Amino acid sequence: MSKGFKMKVLYTDSSPGKSNPVLEKELGARSVGFEQLLEESDFISIHVPLRSDTRHLFNAAAFKKMKKTAYLINTARGPVINEADRDR
């Protein structure tokens, strides 16, 4: 359980198998794969640079995996989300 609002904190990194031991120790966060993050999260906050591999990272397939009640907070560049797929 994390210190922040007593919620479980999950995170993912674009580099497979990469984790952040300091984040995990300080906040009780846990590194998971992108699909697991989508399936289990109530709130998803996006913090990625806009690159070819992150453009439209959130597309119809990603939205289908998310909980219907999940909140998506985009602090990254707009094109990380495929707006045309958002309501599918």
C-alpha cells in the first residue's frame, strides 16, 4: 500500500524488465506490464515523451483493456492518445 491516499500504485516502463527500486521502496509502488496496468488501474497518469513508439500508445486496443470507470490523465503530449479511438 502506498503512502499516497492509501492506494495501490502500479507503474510501467517502456524498457521491458526495468524497475525503479527507489520508487518501489519509498512509495510501495510495483512495476507491472502495460496490459496489467491498463486492466487493474482506476487512475492512469501518462508521463512519456512523444516518440514514434509512444504516438497513439492509447488506442482502441488499450481503451478496451481499461476499466470502464478508469480516469485517464494525460500529462504527456496530446498525440500519445489516439483521440479518434477514445470513445470506442
